[in-house]
Amino acid sequence: MRHKPFYLLTTLSRSPTLHQLRHSSTSPPLINIRNIPAPHCGHIRILSLNNPKSRNAISRALLADLARHITDIHNEGPQGPTRALIIASDVDAAFCAGADLKERRGFTREETTSFLTLLRFSFTSITALPLPTLTALSSLALGGGLELALTTDLRILASTASLGLPETRLGIIPGAGGCWRLVQRLGGMRGRALDMVLTGRRVGGREAWEWGLGERCVDVDVEGGGGDGYGYGYGGGVGQEGSRDGVEIGLDGKDIGITKEAMARRAREMVLQEAIDVAWSICEGGPLATKAALRAVKGLGGGAGRVEVEGVGKEEMIGKTSKANREEELENSEYEAVVKSEDRDEALRAFGEKRRPVFKGR
């Protein structure tokens, strides 16, 4: 039987690792760092955006912190302790509301160019991390916030999530990978990408999951009480008097539903727990095998090996065949590396002895 860690936000806040990494300033950090011990070795790192006043809007300060944290993980090297990364939010109301427009209004053209250069570099740096990356999304992810979520390998959504790219409503377009990464994550379905980009509409978590924008969808619907179309079951009827422990109380003292604020907090905790469970499951595999599989699968993007003959010119067919050959060679080389590892030998021994393997990343 597997023993997964049950870490909600209150548990994480008491983590000894968090005490070691606590921000030195008297002001709260814009990004909280938490480390959870991973199976076998190393840890799962969680970077949680933490600026409730701006709903985690991407300011210069927040972007600088994000870039620094991602660079630190890159600098750990191939044998570094970070086995998986989760990007999340410590703000109930939003994952990330996009660019900090109040700050951006005062930018010169040169400052705008400099900001965008660092933003694009940071997002590309996340995608280039040599380890599994996940986003935990339970609420708003708009503009640059959705672009940030699109940089990771996996997205864990809550049914309460709301995703959108509203840039055309501001007279611009997504400028940090929103257009092309969205098409990639949708499996090349340009029509759906155009629907989001051109209309600027928000897509709910369940619909986004059905489209393929998320790999898991956590249903946080609550039975009874009122509802607002996003799974919130909170009281809001006649006779409502107040709330107690996040539950609306009527004049007769009976519970009549859960508050919207409590539901948002619960959704955030549930989706983060699911992301931790997924990261934990990934890390139960061999450390070398996990990274090798990640490289092989990322190299196999774009429908490797599937060459459509009908309606395809000879040059295009040759190009696709060559790409498939390169991707096959990549998978073969990764396999040859891990099949000679000590971890592979340990797995075979564990199978024969009817026990779980203990991998060491060698």
C-alpha cells in the first residue's frame, strides 16, 4: 500500500524546511517556498505566489523573485535535490491575474521591452527545467497568469478555476507564449485557441480539462446551499445572519451553506493536495528514469511517427519521417542509459524479493 503525504497549507506552514527558507524581510515574501521530502531522495518544491493585494499580478518584483527561484533550481545541476516543481498560489481569489497594469502604465517603452525580455526568458526557463513541473490552479489565471501555467508539463485544475487570455480587449495580444503554447497544449487545435484569444472569454476548469488544458480536474462542488455556477455552494438567501467557521448561519442558528471565501480556500487546498499527490506518484519512480522519460516524451511531441500520406507533399513527408527517426533515436539513447543503471538492477531484485524498490538515482 502506498503512503502518500497529506499536506494541506496549514501543514506546510509548520514544515521545518519552511522555517529554514523563511524570508529575511519583515514584509511577506512575494513567493513562498516549501519543500516536501520526496520518495527515495530529494524533495518536491512548491513555489506559491503570495501577493493578495494585486491577486498575484506579475510585477517587476514578483518576476525577479520567480526568475531567481527558477535559476536556483537550474543551478542545482543534474544531481540536485529538487525532484519535481509545483507552481501554486497562496491567495484564495487568484492564481495570477496577469500583468500588473498599474505598474505597467508607468513604464517607458524601454522598460516595457526589458520587462518582456525577462518575462519570456523566465517562462522559457521553466519549460526547460530537467524535471517534472506542475501548476495547481483553483481560481483566476488570466493573461500572463495563464501563460505562466502553460509553461509547466502538467496542469492540475479545480472545477472552480477560470482561465482566459483577455489581451485583445487591451489592444494587444498575448506576448509571453500565450498564443503558441496554448495551441501546443490543446494538441494543435487552433480553433479552440482562437476562440480563447480572439474573444478573450474565460474558460471554466471543467471545460478547460475537457479541452485538454489540464491533466487532472478536482471537483469541488458542494451539495446544497446556493450556487454561482462555479461549484460554490454558499448561503445567500433571506434570513442569512452571519457565518461561523466559513459556514453561513441563518437566523434560526442552522447551517445554510458554505461561504464563497471558505469554498475558494477549500478549492485551493484541494487542488494543491492533488498536485502534491501527482508529484509524489511521479517521484516514486526511479530518479534517473523519471528524467529520461521526461526528455524522451518532450522530444516526441508533435505526433512522432505518424506520417500522413494523403494530401502531404513529398518534401513534407520526408521531413516528418526524419523527425520521427530523430525522436526514435532519442528514446533509444535514453533507454540505453537507464537500462545500465543501478536503479534498474535494484528494481529487478525488488521484484524477485516481492518488495518495493529503493532507488538511489544511480
